[in-house]
Amino acid sequence: MSLRFCRFLIRSIVLVVFSSGPSALAVHPELSVVEANRVVGLTFTAVNPNADPFNTIDLDVTFTSPSAKVVRVPAFWAGGKTWRARHASPELRVHSSVTSCTARDD
């Protein structure tokens, strides 16, 4: 995993939550529309492979709701260079998120 991967992950990801509509619709790479209390899944791809990402890298996504509630969710290694995080919020409207990871090599 590289420092470029961490920098890529630090960009903000916005979630828009509606009370009705599709359970998960990818509108834009940085925008997902989901119902309240439904899971949104985010996928991240590393730039470089790592010999043991499960045991050597921590990747977290911190979500902030419209009421300013902050929830930190650990991402999980999904194999190869793929990482995923899932979150469900009871609140409606726009949520923001930011990622952080422990990979510092490049």
C-alpha cells in the first residue's frame, strides 16, 4: 500500500440519504443515494499490493451526519488491493466522510 493510496482515500465522500427510493444507487464515484437505515458500501483500491494487508494496515472511514454525529467505521480487506467499508445511518440528508490509513510507505 502506498502513500498515494492514503492521499486518494483522504478525499471526502458524500452520502445523500433519503426516506424512500433505491436502497443503494451509485450516482457518482463520490456520491451514493440510500434510504435511512440502509447500508451503503464503499470500495477502495490500493495503488500497490501489500504482502500482509490484513495484519499490517488499518483503514478507517469516519462518517459525519447532518446532526454532527461522528461514527468511525473500520474498513476491511476484501482481497488483492481491494478494501471495503459499510455504514448505515438513521439520519436523512447529506453525510460526509473522510478516510485514514496506517500505510505510510511509498
